[in-house]
Amino acid sequence: MKTIKYLFMGALMTVFSGSAMAQTSVKDAVNAIKTNKDKAAVASIVKAAVKENKKDAKALAAIGRAYLDVKDTANTRKYGEMAVELTNKAKTGKVGDGFVLLGDLAYFNDDPGAAAAMYQNAYYAEPNNISAYVKYARVMRGVSPDMAVEQLEKVRTLDANFPVDAEAAHIYYEAAKKNGKYMQKVLDYYSKVTPAKLYDHEPSYLTEYALAAFANQKNDVSKELAVYGLSKNPRNSGYNRLALYNSFELKQYDEAAKYVDALFNKSDSVDLTANDYKYAGLTYSALKQYDTAIEYYNKQLAECKEDAQKAAVIKNLSDAYKAKGDFAKSLELYEQYLTLNPNVGINDYNGLANIYRNQAANQTGAAQEASVKKAVEIYNQMSEKYPSNADFCNFMAARTLGLIDANQTKGLARPYYDKLAKLIEEKGVKDDSDKARITEAYTYLGIYFYKIKNDSAAAKPFFEKLIQIDPENPTAKQVLATY
């Protein structure tokens, strides 16, 4: 019995020793292929490894994969086909690595159809080959993302720990680049995976999820992912960028400023974009640090090529100058904005009038009157150009004139409140905005005739209309009680 025992242990040692030697031999060959520039030396090492492993399909496929890594497609095919031949001859213990390698080669050669066929052969030969299912699904995403994910779902039964949801999300992410209808599935699948598991499986998938969340206004999710990425790589420009963008969108302006510094000054290999300058400018505008904001907007402007892009930046510059009280510069820039903007609308003209209003509020005398006049001219033009918004235009013109006739003694706003009241009476009071405007118009007109013109008869109809709209209006009740 002892003799048998010793012989059995000796056989085990021989097998173990041979296996270890084979693994070492393959590892040496792979390292040589990837790092050794001496072709003759590489060939010698590979020859020895192949000789030792000529009946090991996995080993031959590993050698072929090393050649694919260095883009030696001829040797990739050679050893891939050798591995496949062994697999086809085997009656049991078949492995699909050779097929997977040839599938990768076909994909490298831009032949996804051939690649898909090879991956199918791989999991037919080795039903537990997870790599074959995953790669088949990745290739099939261009044909049918849903079909690809359906195939990928089979991996759940093979390995409960494999991040199927992450791979499915990645497949839909690639599909969503061409068809946005898949974006919700990207978010749904990625949301099933924790940031830690996602990053450990494939760091680029964490980036994909963060970008998808940002694109769909899920700023809290996107920021959380970016912050996790920064915990792993604090100098990653992509994560610092997303942390900045999302912090701004979440109105976390102090944090956004920290990420401006991190992106611009503490990131590796950063290639700053016009959007980076934009978000930096917006951040400092929100923090009321307008000079700093203006610096970033000017840098953004230098990156813009098209008029529409320039227009948007110039609008932000104008707003920054207006906020800091430099109305002359704000107006100059706003005129440029209107010239460059191909889609000028009522809101844009209202913005120009608003600058004149703000300027007038900070002026006195003739200068103030001139600014008010400019604003009113713009409201008149808007009323003609956009008749459906005439009530708004007359309302704003009347209020603007109040800056230079606060006591109503001149009655400057009267014509505009007259027009406003008639416009709303014609269409009827539709909403709270109409009610507020017509209430203001009736109040102004009633007080103007009652106090300024001392004409109670002319004033009475306005207070009567006012009480109908607002039965508890204190001004109307007080005045009507005197009749």
C-alpha cells in the first residue's frame, strides 16, 4: 500500500509540476510578445511555450491574444485557429477561448458579423464561457440592443456576481448615442449598480452613467457619481468637470467654485472647453463676483466659432455688466447680442428694455428721462411686432413711465393704462396675471381722475369696475363710499 501511495503522490507532483511549468511558459511567452523587441528571441520563447502546451487550447488562445494586443493579426489568427482545432477535436472539457479570440480578431478587422458568429461558436462549445456571451451582446448592440441584452441576461445564471446590469446599461448607452429612446434604459440599468461596483468592474461605465444622468437633468445622481469618481482619482478632469456642472445646476455655487479651481488648476491632462468657461462664468455670476465671471465669459467667447454661440456668451456678458451696474457696457453688448442672435424674440427685446429700466432706476434728471424714453420706445415696438402680447407691453411701458412720474401729476402712464384696460376688457380676465394688471390699470386711472384731475364723475366708473373684480379692494371701497 505504501508503494502505491508513494507512486500516486509522485504522479500528482509530476502533474502539478508540469502544469506550473506550462503556466510559467505561457506567461513568459505573453510577456515576451508584449515587451520584447527582439523578434528572434520572441519566436524562440513562443515556440517553446507552444511545444509544451500544444494540447492546451486556453494556453494557445492566450498566446494568440498577446499577439492581438500588439496588433500582429497574422499570429493572432494562427494561434486562434490552433486553439479552435483542439476544441473541435475534444470530446469533453471543451473551451471557447479560441473562438472568442477569433471573434475579437474579426471585430478588430471591422467585421462584426463574423465576430458575432465566432462568439456564438464559443458559447456553443463552452456554455459557461461568460466572455463569449458578453462580447456577443456587445457586437449585437448595433443590430438590436434589446436582443443583445436578452442574450446577456443568460450570464446571470452562470455567475450571480457578474455585473449584468452594468453591461446592459453600457449596451444601451452606445445605442442611445444614435437613438435617444434608449436613454431611459441606460438610467434604469445603471441605477441597479452601486458606484463602487460599477467603478471596480469598469471605470468608464461610471463616467457613462454620470454623463447620462447629467444629460437627463438628474443632477443629484450625476454629482454623486462624479464625487465617487473623484474619491478614486481626485485629479480626473472628467469627474471635476461633471462635479462643477452639476453643482451649478443644483445651485450649490460655493461648491461649484471649488470645482472650478479643481478643474482649471488641479486636474491632469485637462483640455478646457468653451462649456468649462461658461460654467465657471455662471458660477461666479451667481456668487456676484462679476469681474471674475466676465474674465471666464471672455475666455469662452474666444473659443466660439459660430454667431449663435457667440450671441449666447455676449448675452451672459451683458447680464454680468448689468448686475455690476455698468449699464452702458451692458447695453453695448446687448445690441451685439441682438445682431448676432438668429432667433430674436419678444423676450430678447424685453431684455433690452429691461436694461434701460434698470439704468433709469439708477439715474436722475434728463439722463433718467432719456433712459425711460428708450425703454418705452422698445415696448411700443414690441406691441406692434407682437400684438398678442400688447397687454404686457402696455403694462410695462406704464410702469416704466412711473419712474419719472411717481405721483401721477403728469399722467404720463395714463395712455398705456387706458390701452391695457381696454385690451383685457376685450378678451376678458383669463387668469391671475390679467386680474393683477387690470386692477393696477383701474386703480391708476381712478386715482388720476379723482385726485389729480379732481373729476370724481370720470373717476367713478373705474372704481366701480375695480370693485366688481375685487369686491374687497380697500381703495375702491373707500372712494365709492364718498359718492
